[in-house]
Amino acid sequence: MSALTAVVMTVACDDPTPKTESVKIDRDEFTHPKELVVGEDGLTRRLNEEQPFTGAVTQRDRDWNLRYFCYYQKGKLHGPELKFWEDGTLRRNFDYENGSKVRHREWFENGNPKTDAMFVDGHAIGPHKTWFEDGSPRWSGNFVGELLWDGHIIDYAPGGILMWDAIFDHGRFVSGTYPESEQEKLIANGMVKPEEALYPRKTDTDDPKEDKKEN
């Protein structure tokens, strides 16, 4: 039985930069994704096999470069599921525990991080960060429930323009900076008092249509 060294990317919780680790795996242990099938019970098996599959799954290009890697334990994804760009750099890393995704990470083709999000039962819950392709921050904060903003939220538009720097409580704005375009909605929903508005409020006298009516 021949063996080879597979390169597996790992990422520390506090550092989104991928790092390589070499793992020696027997060639005969590899299974291709097309050899697997999901049963009615939701468990993954090899074609024509009764027992739920346990083992590594890989897909390689013609030059034997790794393009995909994952691991199954008793028919469920367990551990990292990796996909790679054409140049071999890491494109995404989804971490699973007994079939449930617990962390979602992606990178741009230039190697900069794109997304780092925690998951619970397949849903984005907990810390969540995104970046623009140039590496500058895009969004950071926490999700609770059905993608409700919670805690300290920072949101940037392209070009580094700050949109939100605010505190939320289960989707409800508490305090902080917000976009001018959101002000009237926040006031209407009782989250901002009119007298505490950050931006000048538009009145009927500011509307050219009202001036025409008076004339």
C-alpha cells in the first residue's frame, strides 16, 4: 500500500490566516465525493455499502493537487471541510461536529479573509466578521435568533465609510452611530427619540412638492 503526504490547512480561532500541516495518509484510504451517497436517514455511505461511512474524502486535479478535503465519522461530517483555489490557497474551511456546522470561514483568491462566522445547529449565531477583498473590515458583531444583530455592531460601506457603530439588544438599536438613511425608521420604531436624532430631520417645508402646493 503506497502512501502520500496530504497538506491540511488549519486556522487558529484568533487568527484567520491559514497555516499548513502535513498529514501522512495511505493512498488506499482516500474516497472520492462521487463514491458517496446520502441515505434516507441522513447518513452518508459509500455506494453499495450498508454501514455509515467513516474516513477521509478528497478530490484532486490532474496534477494531483488537492482541491477538496473533508472527513466523515459514522456517516456525518466531522472536522474541517476544505476547498481550495486553483493556485492551492485555501478558499473555504467549514468546521463540523457530528454533522452540524459550527464555524464558517472563507478567503478571497488573493489570500485575504472574507468571512469568519460561528454557527449553531446550522445557523449563524455568535461572533461574525466579514472583510472587503483589500483586507479592510466590512462587518463585525454578533448574531442571535434569526440573524438579529446583538451587542457591539460595526459596519462599513466600500471605501471605509462607517455606517454603523452601535449597540444592539436582540435586533433592537440601543445607542450609537447609524446611517442617516435609517434615522426615520429608528424614530418611527421608538428606538431613537426625535430630540436625540443625529441628523437634521426633514420637514414638510423642506419638500419642494409642498412649496408647489402652496403656490
